[in-house]
Amino acid sequence: MQFSQYMRQANGLLCTTAATNDPPPSPLLSPAHHRSDRPEIPLHTITVPGPPVPKQRPRRNARGVWYTPSRTKRYEEKVGWHARSAGLSAALTGSVKLEIRLWLPDRRRRDIDNIAKSIADGLNGVAWEDDSQVTELVVSRAGIDPNRPEIPLVLQRHTGLCLRASQRHLL
């Protein structure tokens, strides 16, 4: 089996992927961000309409019981519903790459990491058993669209293998 290789300059990791037939570029990544030497298998594309809702901190009621705020819970259910309506019927196994592209309704500041968390939690039990299966996460602000805010998602099998410089002899 052949291996494609590329070097991550920032942290000195050598990453390899089993080379097969290169699939078309991901619809969410621009050509500048697409790594054509890392073939990945697209699994599902999901679009969640409407503005995103960031994951809120857990709250504690008067009896000391912790709960997820209702706004967050409703959004997570909405994400799961759109995943099912896009054709996800069984949870995926193994490592998964999740790409999230945010089309926001306005220029308000939002924490994209909290948005990604609410999306990943909404896909628990639908796209995967648990969001710990996500081994690569790409989140970006695509732009502002006040008439049609939405969040396109792409799920792919993550086949990458990263080794530190001291482990390159293992290839």
C-alpha cells in the first residue's frame, strides 16, 4: 500500500494517509485549504438552517441537580433531527472528521468552539456513538448572510496517521 505524506510545519508531525483514489475536494473547504494528498472518504453532508446556538454552561437548580439549559438542548435536538433527515440512520464507527462552516446572520461576536460543541453534542447517538470519535475538527466562519444563515456540515472517515519526528522509522 502506498502512502501520501505531508509535513505539518507548526508542530513537526509527519502525517500519512493510505493512498487510494482521490475523492473530489470537500465542498466546504476552499482549494487553498484542501489537501489533495490526503484522500478522505465523504460520508454525509448535512445543512442545519438558521443561526447557530453556542453550547451554554450547565446550570444547577435549587435542589443542586445539574442540567443543560433548554435553549442548548433544543438546538442539539434540531441538529440531530437535520442529521436524520439528511439520511443518517445508524451511528458511524471509528474515527470521524467533522467540518463545520458557519454562515452567520450578523457580525455579532460568537465563540466558534462553543458552537462546534453544541453541534457535536447534537450529533451524539445519531452520527456517532459519542463525539470522542471526532479525531479532526475544522470550524470556520464562512461569512455573513442575514437572509439565509445556515451551517453546512461534512462528515468523513478520518484516515490520517500522525507521527512525531522520532517515530518516522515506523513507516
